[in-house]
Amino acid sequence: MDALRRLSVDQWIVYLLYGATVCIPLLPIGGNILVLVAGILALLFDRQRFSRGLHWLQWAVLGFILWTGFSIVNSINIQWSAMSWFYHIGMYGSIYWLMTYYIDNELRQKAFLSLFCITGVLVCLGAGYQYFYMTPEHIHEWVDNVHFPGLMRRMYGTLQNPNLLGEYLLFVLSVGGLGTIQVLKAKDWKRFAYMALAVICMLLCLVLTYSRGMWLSLAIVVFVAGICVERRLLYALLVVPLVLFFYHGEVSSRLWSLFSGQDTSVMLRWALWDSTMYMIEDFPIFGIGWDAFWMTYPDYNYFIQDPTVIIYHAHNLYLQVAAETGPISLCLLLAILLGHSRNMQKQKHLAIPYRYSMTLITVVVLVSGLFDHALYSQQVSMVLWQLLGFSMSVIRNKNNIKLKKYREGLMTISILFICGNHCV
């Protein structure tokens, strides 16, 4: 108890953020509470920390937050959209700003990355339990028995959806996979052994989600990592044609179905995208309103005949954001993702997991967003905004070091100039 009393507000907030890192994918309500408490502590006792100048990417984040808020005026149900905006965007903005200003040194950043990857392993363990001990009433969830009769179950764990689990695992693999490569190059065989085991576990879980969009995202992530980090990773892509031609189980049938428009999920997506395009045409500035897609879609629906079926999103990140909050909001979101990625790449002094993890995460979001809208999930979005905040903390830390060196140099020149004049 004495140790707890001696903790400063700064330390309390950091530990709350560490706790949120674990809770968000495992127990989302717990993660929300921890972020909320951390935000209240920061506003009550440490407001001066947020008074520093803003990076242009932080201005872009503020612009995105405000623009999504403006979209509420077009919503069919303004009260619902407003509450949803505070619950979702409020939490995303909070965790982004808290990560930016409190995970602000190398020790805390390393601790966060380690905890983030360990949590990924815990999520896999929970998902494995769900997969092998699934109750009979849930065994056929997320399965198309008509077009994939051999597919009996899919893994989803605490993310509640196979596609969401796949997206989360790709985030963790983008960080942990690069860390494993770095440890391998350093020939730290003991650390490499358990890190490689964790990566294999996550890859196996990703396969068992049977999420085709996430598999494709993984292939492109490996390709990008092979170009940017380690060329030998490109050989891993040879696994795909080998699976397609020599293995004839459900994995290969799911992969082949990418080139066919016959299963229900593909046909549904085409119909959803067509209807969503009409929404964008009708509401080209602020969109139909934040989280109003499921209420507005029935007016544009021509594919689903059952009125009891609720469609919550367009199964496409780009169309969903443009439809709900306008094309300008979509441009801001893309600028935020690409901007954080590029600025992290520029940090030449950083190790590989720092420099390129955000690049791979951005690739995951942009590629998977073509087929699904995983960011509809608050769990997945919270993880993404936490990683963006982590990236900004690294960027700002480097900029602050440069500014400090510049000021020290300027001070030295001024002292020399004054001394020179005094001697004359």
C-alpha cells in the first residue's frame, strides 16, 4: 500500500494505460473504464502536459474528431448518433492523446510493446479454448454451410467475430513479427525461441478464423515486410500456391472462393457496396451521420428481403466512412494512417519494430478495409488508436530531442557571441 501511495499521477496514468492494453481485447468494458479513469486523472491533475505545441498529425486527428461530430446533424436519430459518437470517438481520442503524452520515453515504449504482444498470446489462448470447447448452439456461428459444407466452426475468441480476431492478430503480428526478426538477427536464440513460438501460435489462430480478407492482408503484409525489412520473407509467399494446388481442405476452398462470386458473403458485399454508393451521392459532405448506417440502409436496400435482418456496416472501410461521415472524413483518416506510418519510417535511429510496425499496421487496415469494416468494432478501433498514439509519442519524443539540441546549440552560440564582444 505504501508503494501505491508513493506513485505520482503520471505513474498512475501509465499503469492504467498498461492495464487498458491488456483489457481492451480481452475485457473491453474494463479497458474503457481504465482509459476513462486515466483521462479524468490527466484532466484534473496534469492538464499542463497537454499545453505543448501540436504536430500536424495531431491537428489532423482533431479535424477527424470534429468532422465526425459535425456529421451527426444528418443522422436519422441524432440522439443515438451523438451518444455513439461520445462513446466511440471520445474513447478513441482519449486513448490517442493519453498514449501520446504519457508513453513518452523509451522505457515506457518498450514496456508497452512487450505487454501488447503478450496480450496477443493471451487472446490466442482464449480463442483456442473457444474453438475447441464451443457449445453446440454456437458451433455454426459465422459459417456458410451451403457453400462451405466442410467448414464446421471458426475461431473468434473474445473479439466475438472471426474477421475482428484476424484483424487484431495482424496488428500484433505486425509488431511481434518484426521484433522476432530483430531478435533472430541479434542471434539471441533463447528469446527467439519463445517469440517464434508466439508468432506461430498467432498464425495458426489466424488460419482458423477462415477469414479470406485477413489471409489476403497477411500475404500483402509479408510482401511489404519483405521489401522494407527482410527480403527472405518473400519466400514465405510460396506457401500460398502450394496450399492451393496440393491441399484440398477447407483452407484451400476458402482461398479459391476469393476468385468466385458465388457464395453469399461475396454477393452480399456487392449489393451493400452498390447501395452505399447511393448514400454517398445523396450525402456528399457530412454523410448520413455517425453510426447511422444500420438505420439508413433499409431505405437503400434492394438485396435483402427479410426486414428483420439488420446490416450494421457496408463491409468496406472506405465506403463506410465516406457514407457515414463524408469523403472529407475519409481523406482525414487516410492522412492520419499514412502520416503516422511515414513519420515513423523517417526515424532512422529507431529499431526495426519501431520504424516499420506502423507501416504494416496501416497496410493491414487499408487492405482488409477493401473487404470488411473491422474498425466498426470498438475493440479493434481502440487498439488501432492506441498504436497511433504510441507512434505519435515516438515522433514527438524525437522532435523534442531535436528541439532541445537546437536550443542548446543556439544558447552556446549566443554565449560565445556575448563573450567575444565582452573581450573586444
